[in-house]
Amino acid sequence: MKQGKKPVTFVLKPFVLSTANIAGKLQHHSNKPPATGKYLAGIYYFRLFTAAMVQRALKARYAQTLLGSLWIVVQPLLTLSVFVLVFDKLAGIYKESQPYALFAFIGLIGWNLFSHISLQGGNAVVQHRDLLKRLYFPKITLVLVQVIIGLIDFFIGLALILFALLLLGIGFSGKLLLLPFFILLNLLTGVAVALFMNIITVKKRDYYQALPYFINFGMWVTPVFYPVSIVPQNYRFLLYCNPMSGIIEGYRTCIFNTGSISAAYFPVYVLILLITLAGFYRFKEKEHTFVDTV
């Protein structure tokens, strides 16, 4: 029994030690939502709690495995190997000069970042309902935990891609400096889905059950495994309505130094920013009701 309790004690200790003195100041007892500045300050003050939750989630992911946390590196490496050995042989529709395995892998890590934040972050409040009833903390940190975990996986995959390009002698250009812009858009797209999904699912869980099907369908209508060039011009406008299409194409433009950043996606980028801001403020307004309704 004692061994089973150790991980929980380890996870909660940073939270208790670092926030015990300020939790009372930050806790919001009114039915009115806290001011934005105070809310953001709460997220910052609970940063050690967030870090502990990330560590706990990563340990749980690789518990009872022989390689343990080494799977963080091994898993994307195995995925890349599959693309190199299999997909490169099947890519008859691919006519670009870059290796298809890397082309598709770039799309995959971008899509995986979005899907992880949407799926894991979108169910974070319900999944941690027991924790909500025992401790006070800004509930949005539960989504932030999944953002950080998704970023860890993403950057490991990105490092493998850049290393492979160096081995192949493919150079980089100044467009690589635009990569953080598309990473930020990638995060905002996933966070927008996660925030609204949490708001809805605390009362109606059915919506979350349908989300994985929409995510899986979305992968095939997004140029993850295929180039935009194979989409007929008459249907190209559908891609411009999909923010993940522009984000994945942006990744490829920055990394492969091909073409230019398409301005056709900019309106949907602005829309994603507005939706994310709306989700943030709506989540902030509703989170004090989560404990009673979850």
C-alpha cells in the first residue's frame, strides 16, 4: 500500500509547498469570474503544480514498460522508420523533390500535436474531477498540462526531422525562423477545441465521445499524407477553411524551403485567434461552476 501512494505524494508535494502561502489570496469565492490579470497570475503561481502534473502524466504513460521514459524518443523514431520503409514505396501520388517519408512525417507531428491537445485537453476537467473537489487551482492548467506534453512529443519529432535533413544534405533557409509562428497557431487550434469541449462536456459527455471520430476524419481531409497540389483547384477553397491545412503547409514551407507562405490561409488564422480568446474568457467565466456540475 505504501508503494502505491508514493507517486501521488510526490506529485502533490511541489503544489503544497509552493502554493500553500498564496492559494488563499488567489482563490475566488465569488460567483463572478476573476479579473483576467488575477487569473493569469494564478496560472503563473501554480506553475510548479502544472510541472508536477506533467511529470505525473509522463510517468503514468510509460509505467510498467521496460524502456520507461526512453519511449519518448523511441516512439517517434519507430514511427519515422515506418514512414521510411513503407510509405515511401506507396507514395505514387507524390511528385515533390523532398523525401516523402519526411514530407508525411512533418504533417503527422503537426496533426498529432493538434489531436493530442484536443482529445486529452478536451477531457481534462472531467478526467480530474476528483482533484477539482479536493484542491483549488486554475482549471485551465489541466489543459496547459496536455499542451506541454503535446509539445514534448512534437519537438522530439521535429528534432528527428531536422537531423534527417542534415544527414541528407538538405540545407535550411531563413524561412525556418517562421516556424514558431506556425507552432503557435498549431497550439491555438488545439486549445480552442479543448477549451470549448471542456465547457460542454462537464454537463453533456456525449459530445466528447464523438470528438475522436471528427479528429480521425479531419486527418484525411487535411494534407497530412498528401500534397495540396493533388487537390483540384475547384475544391482548394475547402483547404483554406481548414486551419490545420495551412499550418502543415507552413511547416513544410519553412523546413523544406519550398514556395512561399500562402496568404489564402490568413483569414482562418485570425478566426482561430478570436475563437481561442473567446474560449479562454468563456472557460474563465464558467470554471467556478465545474466543481458542482462535473
